[in-house]
Amino acid sequence: MNIGSLCSRRIVTVDSACSLTEAATLMRERHVGSLVVTSGASDGMHVTGVVTDRDLVIRVLAQGLGGEDIDVGDLANQNLASVSEEDDVSHALLVMQQHGVRRLLVTNGDYQLTGIVTLGDLTAACARDMGHLAQVIRRGIDRETAETTPVLASMPPLRIPAMGTAGWGHVAA
């Protein structure tokens, strides 16, 4: 399963000069947990970072700072972590681990941003795969038990001694 089939194609961007309050408002309005931070250049818009709702809480609100006085570009993680649409789940998880992030930018063959994949997206994909694996095992067991005749039906009863006695008074069926 490749990342292109799992990622969200809904990318919400914010200019690096916007305030954190504006960024938080945009997250709320668009129902997203991260924004791709951009800045303009003579050759067009460029991705300069990513800011998450977690960044806002841990690095701003928990420090008692105001969101109106800080530009989103100052808070954004500029160590961009990305994967190709063609990469698989294992590779994406490795990149997340290496960078210590929960979201990855997804690019096409021309290195253009085409989506975002989250840890939740990858967890859901792995859970689906584990469910399919469990079904494979269950069906294999069901097939094997349907093909075999019960061995116990042809065995004579086994005698089990009663607890605390040396006698053989009970018969297990």
C-alpha cells in the first residue's frame, strides 16, 4: 500500500507572516490539526515549514505566551520531513521516527506537495492489515478443522484419578 492512497489531499496553507492567533483560527475553521507554512518568492510560493495544533499548545500557550505577538513562521518546524506518494507505510513510519514527527508532507515525482499523511492515517492502515491477517489465520484454521475428522471420537475413554485419592473411579468422556 503506497502513501498516495492513504494521504489527505486537503492541504491548508498559511503565510509565514500570519500571527499564531490567525493560524489557530484557520485550523478551527478548516478542521485541521496542522498547517503548511509558505512564503512567497520571485519564482512562486515555497513551503517553509509546518505548524501543528500541538506546537501551539506546548510551545506557546503552555509557556504563557500570546499568539498575537508571534508569527507562525517563527514557530513552524522548518525541518521538513516528507515522503513520496510511491513510498510504502514502513518507509513513512521510519521517516516519522527519524524526524520525531507525527505528520509527513507527501510529494509527487516532481517534488511538488500533493498531500499530508498523519500517524493516525498510518495506524489505521496497519490496523486494517492486521485485521486481514487475523482473517487469513482464522480461515486457515476453519479450513483445516473442516477437512479433518475428529480424533477423539475414535479413542477409548481415558480414566482420570479423583483428586486426593489413588483410585481410578472417574471416566472422562
